[in-house]
Amino acid sequence: MFRPRAKLVKYSEPLGDAAIRDAFSSVSSGSPFWHAFDQVIDQTLLDMIDRVSDPAITETHGKLAHASGGVDAISTLKAKIQRFRSLDADLG
């Protein structure tokens, strides 16, 4: 089974928290971009939740821990993005 690999995009300088917040806030909250972006993240999160709840997965397969970690990682990513999208985010 072929899975496309993630590609890391390198930039000359990393953005600080304030610059990330400013970049996210430059896209209006009603933009179709956010609808599409949230939909992709939510679908990935739901896929991982489905894997966790699959009764065929047992801990001996190691897949349960992997899927549970995926749920946690995606949930954390979504929360971090929401924090940056907030104009009054505490970036301290």
C-alpha cells in the first residue's frame, strides 16, 4: 500500500508566535480557506477516532497506542491553530 510522504517546506527564517498569529488573522474568519482547512483536520481526527474505537484493534497489535497518539496529536494541533487564530491570544 502506497502512502504519500509528508514534505517539510523549509524557509530561511522561522516565524515567531506574533507573526504566525498575524498571518492567520490576515485570512478572514469567513474565508473558504478556513472551512477547507478545518474540514481536512476534522476528517483526519475522525479517522483516528474511528481507529481507536475499532473493536478489532487490540493493544497487542500496538495500533491502539498509535491511533490514540494520533488523536492526541491532531487535537493538540487543532487547539494550537485556534490559539493562533485568536486576535487576543496570549503569546507570552
